[in-house]
Amino acid sequence: MVLNELAQGLRPAAEGVEWFEGLAEDDQRKVLHALVLFCGQARACEDDVPESIARSGIRPTHTPAVMLTKWRFGMARLPAYELTKSFRLLVALFSIADTRRRTLYCADGCGHEWHNLPDPPRDAT
């Protein structure tokens, strides 16, 4: 749910990064693996890579960005210090692809639960 909220702009990226960094390393790797699958399901394409890098806020020379420019998705196997950068990049890629998919194929409504999310609850603090 969090990943779809991030992709649809219902949750701020900074909140997503905070959530991700609060996970155990093994869980972070599982989230990255899931994001790769979501990107595939949303029909991400190589043309989305430059915008993904720009949106993610990471440098094009960072390892996850270099991997993505070569259309390689093994970010979950990178060292721990690369995981947050990978997360930011894959969320951006997922967001771009999912937005296109919602615009092209789901504009008149669809039955995808993840395309019909309510606004996430906010803490009262």
C-alpha cells in the first residue's frame, strides 16, 4: 500500500524514505524486489530512466542509476549503503510507469484496487 501511495503522490517521498529506512535491511531488500516487480507490471520502459533519475534526486553516477541506465534491476543485491538510493530511484520509475498506465488504460476507471486508494491517514501530531 505504501509503495502505491508513493507512486500516486498520495504520500510524500520523504515520508516513504523515512518508512523504508526504518525497515530492517532484509525487509528493505524485499521491498526493492517488490518494486522491481511493480515496475514490470506497470510497464516501465528504458525511455523512463532519465526522468526517473532526475525525479529520484540521486546522481546519474550513483550505482543504482548506472545499473538502471543499463536496464539492470539487481539493486536488492547492492551493499546496504546503496539501498535508499535504489529505493528512491525505483519509486520514481514505478511512479512514472504507473502514471502512464493509469492515464492510458485506466482513465475511465478500473477495478485495480491500487489505482483507487483513499488518501492515507495523517497523524494528528
